[in-house]
Amino acid sequence: MRLRELPNPDTLPALDRNVAQTGPQPTLAVNDPPRILLLYGSLRERSYSRLAVEEAARLLQVFGAETRIFDPSELPLPDQVKADDHPAVRELRELSIWSDGQVWCSPERHGQMTAVMKAQIDHLPLELGSVRPTQGRTLAVMQVSAGSQSFNTVNALRVLGRWMRMVVIPNQSSIARPYEEFDAAGRMRPSAYYDRIVDVMEELVRFTILLQPHTAMLTDRYSERRASVGLPPL
């Protein structure tokens, strides 16, 4: 399995548990914990997008979600392997199908998301036979920027999320100068940036739970029903 092991999943020193919500709100009916796949966009040993995703995953677990973090280090480039028949590609697609929602976090490089981030998204087709790996799933977008705060990457990720027929939640996170925000152990210090990640993960869990019972109805399309009975596009 190409999954990152989440270090210290129960340790959240920057979270004020006096005001944080542990688990979904009582007014939200939950049959099963929402399943969230997290993707990050850097292979550096000290990857701030990965560290931000790990903080997000810890929070998601506090809020009652099940999380999995995909490790893209063995992922080939799109079209590098014939028919994308590669174990890492198959695993990424299976994880996307497993998920109810996703978190995408990329560094900003040359004003855009990284190739590592884009390659993961490009390996997720709109459909695999009768299965659609991303359609109807919720999505939260995040970025880290070495310099001043920017929103180029989260804006681009939003476009991609909509293109992949996902429900992109309103809130988002952009962390400037992350080398100042994470300590030597890779944990995020208390800050307004950290609080925003808490806000985003709370919102992602709520949207995912609200949409779970209605995903099939919300993604039912007239054009696809025509295609399913063999009728040509008009």
C-alpha cells in the first residue's frame, strides 16, 4: 500500500479542544464515518504540503472522519506506462473510488501547482467503465507558498475539482512562508493559518456528511442516461 503513515495522529498541540468540535455536529445524521483521501504535491523529504496534509488528517479524525494519505513517490507520469497499467496508478484510483471526499494540497511553483500534484489528478479519469472515481465527491483545496500569500494554486485546483465533477467546498487554505509555521518536528504552530485549516476541515466533514445520502441523485445526468441505453448524443 502506498499510504503515508500519519505520525502522532492523536496529538494536536495547536488545537484548542475547548472550542473544537469532536465528531460531527449532533444535528447531522451519520451512518458511516466520511472517508477522506488526502493528496499532496511534493516529494521533498521535508515537504510542507505533506506536513499540512498530515495536520489536516489529524483534524479530520478528530471530527469523525476516516483518512488515508496517498504517497505519490512511485507514481509514473501520465502515459509513461502503457494503458496506465502501474500498481501506483491502480492504487490511487482505488483510493479515489473508496473516498467520499478529498483534500488536495500543493506547493505553488512558478505561480501554479506542481507537476507532482497535477500528475495525481491526471491519473484520475472521469470514468472507469461504469465507475466514476471523482464524481460527486467533496473537495477541499489547500496550498503552501514559499513567499507571500498567494491563491493561484487553490484557484487552479478549484477549476480542476469542478472539471472532475467534484463538489468544491467554499473555504480554502493558503499558507505563506510555511518554514516559519512548522517546527523542527514537522508540527504546525498555533496561528491564524492553523485555525483556517481547522475551519476548512470542519466544513469539509459537514459538506461530506450532508451530501453522502444524496450523491447518486445529485450526479444523475440526462445525457448519461441516454448513453446508458445506447442512444447517441444529440
